[in-house]
Amino acid sequence: MARLTVEDCLPFIENRFDLVLAAARRARQLSQGAQALVEEGDDKPTVVALREIAAGVMNAEVLDEIDAKERAAEEFELAAEFAALQQPLSDTDTR
């Protein structure tokens, strides 16, 4: 595969520092099991993250949406667990 450079990503995230932050966030997501939006091959998560940005399929807004969905799912799980803990014990549970 051709070498990927920062210049390949700059049309999509113009600030180099924002690019590094976005690539790091995405690489973390990929290393934790997120589905890649480009072919992974044998590339490490950091390279895949940069390839996604260079392909125009990943940017800071998409990362924010993914993070918001993950937070909402975690909050839903916590609310369900809390609701289950609030239910009174039945007579059969106390024996």
C-alpha cells in the first residue's frame, strides 16, 4: 500500500493538532473493537484511523457522534441496573 502522509489527511482536518487528536481518538476506538470504515489489512489502529480520515469517512464530528452514542448506551445500562436494584424483594427472594 502507498505510504500515508499527514498531507493526505489535511484536506479533511485542516489543523495538524486537531488531526492528531482525532486520529488518536479513533485509534483508541479501533483498538477497543470498533468496526473500521476502511479495509484494515495488517495495519495498526493508528494507521487505519489515519486512512479513514484521508478517505474522508472519519472526522471530529463523526467521532463526537460515536462517543455520544456510546455514552447514551452506557447511561441506559446504568439506568436499567439502577431500576432493577430499586425493585422490592418478593417473599420468595427473602427465604
